[in-house]
Amino acid sequence: MPISILVIDDSDSMRAQIIRTLREALLFDQCHEARDGIEGFKILIHNRVDLVFCDLIMPKMDGFKFMSLMKSNQELKDIPVIMLTGRGDREFKIRGLETGASDYLTKPFDDGELIARTKVHLKIKALQDELKRSNELLRELSITDPLTHLYNRRFLMDTLEKEFERIRRKGGSLSLVVLDIDHFKLVNDTYGHQKGDIVLAAVAETTRCERRRYDSAVRYGGEEFMLVLPETPLSEGIAMAERLRTSVGRMAFPPPMERLTVTVSLGVSACPSEMVESVDQLIRMADEALYRAKAGGRNLVEAMAGKGA
């Protein structure tokens, strides 16, 4: 990824010296310049930057205010800042480091020192970025079902708890749809488990396509899936379940499953409801509705609702 730096200083000659020295050392691909903290902060908001050089004494917004703003922004706070100070500015150096600077250079500085400190902080930034990417990947893997690439049960429970808390604080509604593939054991027995996995993946993809952008599709386990529908009353949850049931029934498969028709049974529950006071009760109500759909002949949508849903 291209390396980008930002140099903030009200001195044209100082900015030019830093940029020229680092360009000759081939330490960046893109450079931004600013004459004060306000201009520098605007650049940071709209551009990806790996390292900032910032003078402390500037008009309009000084370096201290700039770093305070930067460190209060979640997306910017991890960008390293090398502050630029005068030779006798001991108190300024301490204050700058306490404000959030990663390092400092004393004016007038040696070009070799500038290059050395830049290399150190660019390397640290690269390692931090790699660690973030690894952590994000690990988190994604921890909440994703490997076969269907839908969210897993861990994600489901976290999401339902957050939605319940949101409803308690702000009101609103929440629907939960549970889906079970009808006669899935027969699919595995007839075509084999590998072909059964293809059916599971196809149902997952149909569920993903039918959901809205802010809904969550989950593989709950085996051939059972769930849809978490925020800000959705029971009537709309039932309508969503019906659309999903119809879409699954239209799925087509390549040989040797070209004659296979897959159907699903679905149960829907919702809150707020006098019958639902917890996440476990919301899931249990959806499971009971699913059981009624199975008992009613399958390929059906059933709902369990109390007053308020």
C-alpha cells in the first residue's frame, strides 16, 4: 500500500526541507502539506495518512489542539505524530508527548535524524496496521460459519442482546425468523453429504439475498437458520418469512439434483410482547412457531405472538 505523509508547519521552508529530505530517501509515495492545524485536520479527515509531522506553534490552530482533536477521533488516533519543536522547548516537548505525539524533532534538525525517526515510525505503523488486519480477520472468522459464510450462533446471541437492550432504552420492535429445511436428512441420504452441503449453501445465499441491508442472517446449526430483523413488527416479520419461503422453493440445482425441490418451514416471533421478556424467550417462541409449521405439514410460516407484538 502506498505510504502517505502529512507535514503541518507555517514555515514554507521547513515543510520543503522535510519533504525534500524524505523524497530523496524514498520514504513516501504521497505527501500532503498544511500551514496550520485546521488545514491539517481537514486533510486527515479526507485522506489516508501513515505519518504526521506537526509544528507546535502555528496560527489559527496550534499543534497541541491539533493532536487533541486527532487523538479524540477513533479513526485517526493511531496515526503516529512527530512534533517539531524549538531547541529550548523542553516544556513544549513534554506537553506534546502527553497530548499524544509519538516522537519529536528539535529545530533545526539533522536530515539523518529525520530519516531515521521516520523509518522507525513508518515501520511501527506498518506493524500496527498488519496487527489490526489480523485481528479483524480473526474476529470475522470467530463469528462466521465456514460452510455458508453466514454469521454463527455466537454472533446471533451478541446481536440479540444488543437489540433487546436497544428496545429497552429507546423502544421500537424486533422480529426473529427461524428457518428449517424440510426433510434435509432425505437429501443427505439420497445425494450424499457433499451435495447436502451445496443445498445448505444455496439456502444460505437465498437467505442472504432476501434480507435487508441491516438484517442479520445466521446459521443456527445443522439445517436451521435465523434472521434477525431490527425495527420490524411481527406482521412484517411474517411477510419476510413468506418471501423467503417462496424464494427457497424456486431454487434450482445442477445434476444430479435437477429434480430436487427444497422447501422450508419457518417460525416467527417478535418483541415487545407480553410473552417475551428475554432473548431466550424470543428464541423459544420462534422455535414453537417453527414446530407448529412442521406439525402443520411443512413448507409453512407460523408465528407466535402475544399482546404488543
